[in-house]
Amino acid sequence: MHALSIQSEKLLEDLTDAQREAVQHVDGPLLIIAGAGSGKTRVLTRRVAHLVSMGIVPSSVLAITFTNKAAGEMKERVSALSPRPLRDFGKLDQPWPLICTFHSLCLRILRYYGPQIGLPANFTIYDSPDQTRAIKEALKTLDISSTNFSPATVHGTISSAKNQLQTPEAFAQSATDFYQRQVARIYTKYQQILSQNNALDFDDLLMRTTHAMRDHPDLLRELQDRFQYILIDEYQDTNHAQYVLAHALALKHRNICVVGDPDQSIYAWRGADIQNILDFEHDYPDAKVVRLEQNYRSTKRILHIASTLIAKNIQRKDKTLWTENDEGEKAKLFLCQDEYDEANVVVEQLKQLQAQQHYKWDQMAIFYRINALSRVMEDALRKANVPYRIARGVEFYNRKEIKDVLAYLRVVANPADEISLTRIINVPTRGIGDSTVKLLQTYAVASGTTLWGALEKASSVAGITTRAINSIQKFVEQMNKWRKLAGGYAVSNDIFGGQKGRVQTIMEEVVSGSGLEAALRKDDKGLETGDSPLANVNQLITSAQEFDADNPDGSLDDYLSAISLVSDVDHLKGNGGAVTLMTLHAAKGLEFPVVAMIGLEEGCLPHARARGNLNELEEERRLCFVGITRAEERLIITKANYRTMRGLRERTVTSPFLNEMPPEAMEIIDRTGADYAEAASQSQQYLGDEPKGLAAQFRKGQLVRHPQFGIGRIVDVTDMGQHTRANVDFNQAGRKTLILQYARLEPVG
């Protein structure tokens, strides 16, 4: 009797025809194109159980997911289908199907085969802080400035190299400029440090396993014989290393089943390659293809909006999402005056749905592309006493970069605040290390003074180097300068020229003069996901501007007191849960009865980096599609006419995605006072004016100039209205596909 004994008929009885077809396929490659909300987890689970029910040895089945949460959910579902619970001891050898992530699989393989491949079985896995410390140690050993080569940026480059299976030697050989040659040195030293500490990082798990299979044919054959049936979830999100690993394992038996949706591929910035799923039928010409097109999640109207939008993409697999769900309410599109009007209208809508339609707070979510947009929304929710939580993140005022800026301001206002002082004394790095701080603290205790008092007398403290003393003196001078500025706002017209408020000016001086702005600009890790520390700091500056406007006589102390009250989130612990705030990237895999998507503007969604780049614009459109398809019953979309960033109020440009959504499925509420109806009748667009005659402005064979790519000749032009594209052969940059609305092409001659 097998470890799992399951009646095959029960596994199939509540499935659709397409789902049943995917579950019952046994031998040979299988591609399952699973549309949003189409029940792919159910199909994967039933397929694992069905294989076992067919008499296949359970331990020969391997299912790979992308998160531990997804793996845990699959294990629970498979266990529920079995009279005996499926257990997992974290090892490669076990008598039941192995359901785990790529990294977990690799860890098991390396532990099991470690002695065979020259890797001690007791190696350590370094987490992110450990990796950062190792990078810093490498920089210090090589005498490379961490200011010019920030550890986070360097580690990102090394991580990308490892995901491309590039060793330090291979990376060094391919280096083409000074930055890459320096990173090659750091990469080499970093790996030496890992080796000395008997450690691997997360990317090593994939790379070392793949290289082990390449260098040890016997090991690969054993793994191929062990795992004869392979299932891979979220295949559109695989990177190069994961692709090589999966296909090496499947090479012998070719029983590989991949499940995914090109329309939900949103992680190119971290190495995911959409071509892996688009090219599966090229890799396996005999692959069976099953499309799961019935959506169980959303109303017909929401699905219509999502499907119409994503149809504009070129890089996708044909499928038609449909649902038997109700028609549902029209989506509401609010054209708002600014971000404050936007936040207020969203809160008003959510409160109405809670009071009148009896939705619970935890059935509602607010999505945004750029994390800095959450600040105004958080303030509006807080003022309205609507409970909320930030998913996969922290509240705005608890983010590290925000706490750093506020710590500086607290020390300016109160030098005796030692907690704030120790937080920022060496942030950014300025040569006042931990050992120096300990000497200063010891001196302060012995002398009966504060840590700040010790800083002012640093030259009298034994054991502190001349270099550290100089750094301390500069720091003290800078803080005293800001303190004088803060104490002098009675004559604000002379100091500030009457242009900026008091707190805003102090904050801008601190952010710039402390080096925080420069450090965040170089180390802006969250730029791709919208979780940008620098953008968050700019939002904090905006909050200071608002405080100055609302409190003409307010002081820095008053502002800090207000912020401390804002940070009190005790009232969130109420009944009925809380509204969830999150980025669109974080929303993948979730669903809510009510979804509000804010900031449908150029530079927000799509992100500014997508301008003029067809591939990145398509990824932004997929991100918008993912957000829409999280909604089950109600969808609210907003666009602000003006948005304030770093204290500057600027007119926004409407997101092109709004013009790609079907107006018949939407109720448009214009709060700006502009006559959009007239514009709609003239241009047949319901938002803004479409650039006229883009296709007519350029012709095949025309010589043009691009500000970045230089001189080129147009190969062809495809008229797509607002998104008219041109293929251009540039003399230096080669062929590029450009969207003419954003490409800034100029005719030559």
C-alpha cells in the first residue's frame, strides 16, 4: 500500500472539463495556462493526488512552488485528500510527494550530496543582514568605498550574476566597465568570505545545485530517477537558474508539468524571464496545452475590464477569461482633484460599503504602485477612524528611513534624547563606529554628563582616534547649525525668504546636509517595487509642508508631538479586522471582495522607468491587470489631477491604461470640474486627449534621432493610436521597439 491511498473518482468529481483534463494527464510534458482566479491550486493539488492514485510511487512526485506559504497550502490540501497526513522532515529522502520551493529543494539536495560535491554538510545559510555584513567586510578588505559602491547595490549585482549562473571568474571575464570590474573583485572576495565561514547565501543554493548537476553526472542521474514527475507552479516567474535546474531534472523522463499565466508575470526586475513560459512549447514540441479560462473570483464587469486591458499586450498566450458569476456593479473611476481628494473619496467609499453593504474592513484593500502614495491614504484612514494595516511592510512612520529623519529632528529639538542620538550618530556612515560610541558612553557615565555632552568633549575622551574626533566635531557643528536654524524661526522671512515653512526647511536641510539623501539615492533598493525609501522621505517633507501651512506659529517641537500621536496605532485593534494597504506587487496571489487602486497616472502606474520601453510598459500593464483581478465584487479606481511630491504640487498625466479600459463597464465620477464628456465625444477617449496622428508623423525608412540611442532609421510603424509603435534600427544601439508618444524621436534632415 502506498503512503497515500486516494480514490481517483473523488479527485475528479467536482472539476470542470479543462481542470479534469489537466489533472488526468500523466506522461509527457504539460503546459497549463491558468488565468487569474481559475483554480490552479486545486488543479495542482488534485494532479499530485491523482498521480499517486494511479500507482505511481509517491516519492517520485516533486511539486515546486514559489513561496513557503503556497507550499504549505498545497501540503495541507494533499493531506486532506489522504487517509494519512503528509509530513515533511525537510530532507530529500521521504516516502511521499515532495512539495517545496526551489530554494528548499536545493537546500535538501546540497545537504544530501554535500560530501560528494565537496561541501560540508553543516554549512550555514546567510540571511540578508549576514550577506550585507559579508559585502561590507569584502569592501573594507579591498579598501573600496562603501559610499561609491553601496553594499545593497553591489549585492544586487552579484545576486543577478548568480541567477544567471555566473561564477566570480565568469563575471570578471564578462566585465566591460570600471563598475563591473570592481564588482568582480568584490564578488570574488565575498565568495571567499562565505567559504571561510562555511556559508552559502540564497542565490548560492540555486547556483551550487545547478553546477553540481553539471559537474557530477551520477548525481544528476540519481535525481532524475528519484523525481520522475515534476510540477512547477508560477512558471512565468522562474529565472534562468530555476529554468536550467527544472529542465535538467526533467531531461530523462520528460514528465514536466508547468502552471502559470504570462499575463501575471510581474517580477522581471528580480530576474524572472517571461520567455520561459512563452517558449515552453518550443522546448517541448509535443507538449499538451490546457487552458483554464473560467474565473471563479470576479464579476463579469471586473473581468471584462481586466481582459480588455491585458489584450493590449503582445507578449502573452491567447486565452479568453470568462465567468458564470453575476454581472456585478460597474467599477467606479474617480477623477480626483489631488491626492487628498483621492484619499478622502476612497475612505468615503469604503465607509459606505461597510455601513450600507455590510462589507467588513478586512474584506477591503487599497493598492498602489509606489509605496510613498500610502502616506496620505494612511492619514485619511486614521482621521476617519478606519482601521488599516500595511501588508508585507510597516506603517509609513515606522519605516527605517522615516525613523532616521525623525531621529535627527528629535536630536535637533532635544540633544538629551540618547536613543535618537545613538540611532543616527553614524547614519549615514561618518567614521563614528560602535567602539567610539561605547567610549563616549563610558565617559558620559563617569563624568555625569549626557552622550551629547561627551560628543562636545570628544577630544578629552581617551582612546578615540584623531580621525574619529574630527568626524565627531563635524557632526556636532552640523547639529548645532540646525539647532540654531530651528531656534531662529521667529525671523523666518529673513532666513527662508518667505518661501518655505519652518519645519519643511529644517527637514530639507537635515535630509540633505546629513548625507541621508545622497545615501538613499545610491541605495534605492525598492525603486522597482514602488517601495522607494527616497520617495518616502520626500513624502515626509510634504507632510512638513502641510504642517507649516496648517500651523503658521507651529514649532519643530509641535510637529514632533503631532508625529508621535500619528504613530500611535493602538486604535487599529478593533472588531471587524482592518483595511489592507499594499503595493500591487505584494497583492499577487490574494483576493478581496472590495479593491481600490489609486494613482492611475504616468509615473505612478505605469512607473516612470517604463517610458519608451515596450517590454517594461507591458510588465506595468500586467501589474495593473493583477491588481484588477484581485477584486471579487467591487472595484474602485482613482486618478489625481494634481499630486504633491517633495512639497511640489504638479499636474499629472493620465495613465494610458485608463484609456485601454472599456468605458461601458465603468461609472466615471469627475470631481475636478473639467468637462471630460466633451473631450470624450471629440476624441472617442473618455480621459484626456489622444496624441493626434502619431503614425502619420513618421514613415518607414525615415531617418530619426533619439536622445539616448542616437541616429537610426525607421523599419516600420504600427498604428495603435495612443500606443503607436515604431521599430527603429539605430547605428549604435541596434533595433529598438519604441512607443512614439514617449520616445522623443526627432526627424533628421
